[in-house]
Amino acid sequence: MIKPTPAMRAASEWYARLASGERSTETQQAWRTWLDADPAHQSAWQQLERVTQHFGQVPSEVGMATLQLPPVADRRRIIKHLALFLTASATGLYAYREQPWRGMLADASTKVGEHTQIALEDGTSLHLNTNSAVNVRYSATERVIELIQGEVYIETAHEATTTYRPFRVETRHGRATALGTRFSVRDLSHQTKASVFEGAVAIKPRYFGGEAMRLNAGESITFTDQKFAGKLAARATDMAWINGIVVVYAMRLDDFTQEIARYKAGVLRCDPAVASLQISGSFPTQDMESVLQTLERTLPVRVERFTRFWVTLVPA
């Protein structure tokens, strides 16, 4: 990997200052002095301009070299510009897309244990589950939610525009195009899971050569970037997390542990000696301590804590 140069980092810092609204006469003069001091500075600034425009981060009518920047810039977008600049200068677009910190730069995100609901500009309701991140791209021709990590539940709105814009969710493995619906999409790292609760969704793996698969209400499916798995039943309990609960029936304890670990910071493990125990019930996602206490009361297990961030379920 090529290390970003001091000039590249300085250009990023100047851009952050100017785009954040700090555009006094003194600041602009200092920027101009820095720019004219070294050809490397001019080269870095021009490269920053090219990269940000290439990735669609700056409107075409905005010319950074003439400081025609928004009066009050969105700070998250500024951070994206700088990350794109340094990354593209070093490793290119592919590396940018694979960086684990992309969730930090997302348009919307949640921390571990958090859940949030967002109303999009067309009236669509978007729920983000624990440790999730999305980018939202709306244009005159399409509506796209890019799921970077985690899980989303969506209630699409009816388009009010004269020209219909398809609504789809994109993941690392492919896309789910809504056909007027309520559905969820979850990134499982090695595959994506889509579940439909109302309406229908068309599923297409990224590198699949055949036709998209139609998923109807009450159906669920997992897929990789090349193929589908078999259809399964989508249960109403699969979307219980939007109400802050996890509902399970006769689930193995190791599978249950893996599920609730999504809502707890740190490491939560299940000893193989108790992995096959089964559990049923509904459990609050916002109170993992109560869930662990319930497990100790109802199953022959003990919660062993190395630290509060390293917990293992072991035989009682």
C-alpha cells in the first residue's frame, strides 16, 4: 500500500477547513499561500479535486479550486471526501469499498445494541438494527439503499413522482428490488438474507447469470454473490427486533447466543457442553444483562465473566 504523502494530508486538512465553513479572507489567503508554496501542494489539491468528483462526492457545479463550496457543508460528507482521497490515492476504489471503517462514514448507522428508524424523503420508512450501516442514494431515476453491514427493515412508500424510480437494496452479494413491499435484508458476512412480509421482492446475486428470483410475502432466502439457497418461510417474529425484542422457539443455545451477541458489546460465547440446550421466549434487545440472568434462572447454565466484555455460558 502506498502511504499518503504529507502534501495529500495537508490538502485534506485544508479542504476540511474550507468546506466546513471556515472561509474568511485570512483563511483563503493562507490556503492560497500554502497552495503556491510548492508544486507538490498544487498537485495534491488537484488530485483531491479529481478524486472527489470521480466518486460523485462533489456536485459538478462546485469548483473547489475557486472555493465555490457550500456555505454550511455536511461534516460526514467532508470526512467521506477525505477518506476517498487518501484511499483512492493509495489503494483505489476497490480497496475503499472493502475497508472495515466504511460503516463509520455511512449516511446512517447504529452502534451495538442500538436501533433507529429513519423517514426517507419519499416517505419510505427505514429501520436499522444493531451495529448496522447504510448509504442512501436517491436520484431522478432510482432509489438505492446500500447495506454496508447489519440489517435493515423497509416499508417502501408509493412514488409521488410522475416517473417511477425503482427501489432496491444493494449488498456485497447482490440486490433486492422492491415491488411495493415490507421486507428486511440482513448481511451475514458470507451471504445475504432477504425476507418479505408484504408484497414481493426480486432478488439477483451480483454475479448470477440467470433471471432474478421473485420472493413473495411470507418467503425468505439467503444468497451469495453467485447463487441462491432454497426458499424458507419468513416468520413475523423475524422482524420483532424493530420493537426491541428477539423471539425464538426451541432454538439451540449456541444459535441463540450467536443471535443475542449482536446486541451486546464484546464477546459472548456458548460452551459446547451446553450448546444443544433449547430455549424459547421473547427477550429484550436493550437489556442483555436481564437476558443473561434469565438464562441462568431457566437453564442449567452459569454466566462466566472474564470481564464485562468477555462472557461465556458454561454448565451450572
